[in-house]
Amino acid sequence: MNVTIREVARTAGVAVSTVSLVLNRKGRVSRETERKVLDAIEKLHYHPQRSARGLVTRHSGNLGFILSTDHFSNAEPFYTKIFLGTEFEARSHDYYVLLTTIEQQFSEKSIPRFLLEKNVDGVILAGTVPPKILECIKERGLPCVLIDYFPPAGNYSAILIDNADGIRQAVTHLIEKGHRDLVFVGGDSQHPGMRERRDAFRRILAEHDLDADERRICADSLASGAQEGYEAALHFLNNGVKLTAFVAANDAIASGILRACRDRKLRIPEDVAITGFDDVETAITARPTLTTLHVPKEEMGALAVRLLAQLIAGSASAGTKIVVPVQLVPREST
């Protein structure tokens, strides 16, 4: 049998309205009264129904999390870590996180149900998303926060990675190891973060008076996985490009480069060095282990929830951007 708010009030010796104030963290309630209510809630194992609370607060208590199907796969553990970060942080804000995936070829027929039913108070979107989903969210007047992506136009709040500094750390590390002939393997050319990493590579090589010719950059793929890294590495190796080090735009690409170099009987790092970006689990399990840039993925998810909660409460302005620093993790591949 479900415990009611009236039973909580009776046990605590207070009015039902006082219990409601404590549950919704509104109004002035003394610490002693609040403790009585909380003790009664714990004693009776009371769990307020969110639907009933929503009638009073006009909030669902839910946050939406949207990810493209391409990202939500074994090849992209990066975004699943971000999702876990949102889930853990949401608990401290008394929110549930509702996860859904969408195709890049988005249409009105595939609008997530929680948007159609107006069952979320705000939305988090991670990675590349189609512009139409952003328009759909805007039409419904919902605040949103983007993670690791920023569209060409619009005033959006976002949690972003310091991509340029990450590439700077990787290139500087390789130069300190004595490398002068570097090549870059990028991924999804439509992703602004990937473009930032590519452009930073070109710029930093030029700053060090190293060869930054376009032949040293392979970044026209529409995907960012191990197979793309494998094929790009063979492209460089088979076309006589002088190189001693690969700079990969992410760890999945780097794992493909590792495999291509092993197939060509190249010693790592004696013949060629390799760096990745993201620091997912495969960087540690790779043989040799992969030097990479650590991105605090769970923290990015947590930051997105905190910012979205502020936007919902009206204590933050749309267009807020937070840039998250990254840190080089040297391992065996360099």
C-alpha cells in the first residue's frame, strides 16, 4: 500500500502544506520542522509521485538526453561515459535522465516521444546532431545544452573541449621526443571539434617551422572509427609520405593506425609514434598502450546537467559556454 503525503504530515505533526514545502524546497521552513518531515519520510519510506508534484511545480522532473545512433555504439564509448556523468549528477538535482537516440537523417516522424509528450524540463544533446532537432526543441521553448558540438549558427549553451590545446600538447610532446615529420588523421569532417583539431595541427606545425603541407593531413572522412584510421594510415605509408609520427583525432582512429602499423611490421614507437585523443578504455588495453589526451568525460556530463538546471531555474543565460581542459597521458606508443 502506498504511503500518502497526509500520513507523512500526521507522523511529523505538521500540515500537509508544510510537507509539500519541504519536498519542493520552497518557502520558509525551520530546520527543526524540516528534520521532522524528513524523519517521517524516511520512517514511512515515502516516495512522492512525480506526476502529482508536476501539477504543482509545472516541472516533469525529467531531463532528455539525445545522441545520434552513430555515436551510441561500441566504437564510440566516449559518449556513453558522458551519459553516465549526466546520470550521476542528475540525482543530486532530483532529476531523472531519459535517453534516446536519433538518426542523422532526422525527420518530423522521428521526434523523440519525451518531446512530443512534453515530458522533460530541458534537453542535453551530445555530439553531432541534425539542425532539425535543435529547431524542434526551440519550438517547444525548452532550454538545452550541447556537449562536444556547436552548430554554425544560433545562441546555444554548450560544454566544449579545448581541442586546440590538446593537439598542441600532443604535437609538443612528439617534437620533444625528436619527431619532425608528423601527419594528422582526422575523422568526421562535419564535426566542428574534429575541424578544430585538424586546424590546430596545421597551425602548430607552422609555428615550429615544420612541414604543414596538405599531404600530411587526412581529414575528409564522414566517420571517426578504427577502419578510417587503418585506411588513412595505409594511405600515408603506401604513398611514400615521410613520417615518424601519427597524430590521431581520437582513440578509435588511433587504434586503426596501430593495426595498420603492425600489419606493415613497423615497430611502435621505434619506427613510428602514435598519439590519440579522448583517453577511452581502448587506449589502456591497446598494445602498445596509447599516448592520448585525457578528456574528463563524466565531468562534462555533470557540467551539462548543472548548467541545464540553472537554465531551467532561470539563474543562467542561454549562450553560456564552458571549455573543458584536457591533459596529455604519455604511454608506450610514443
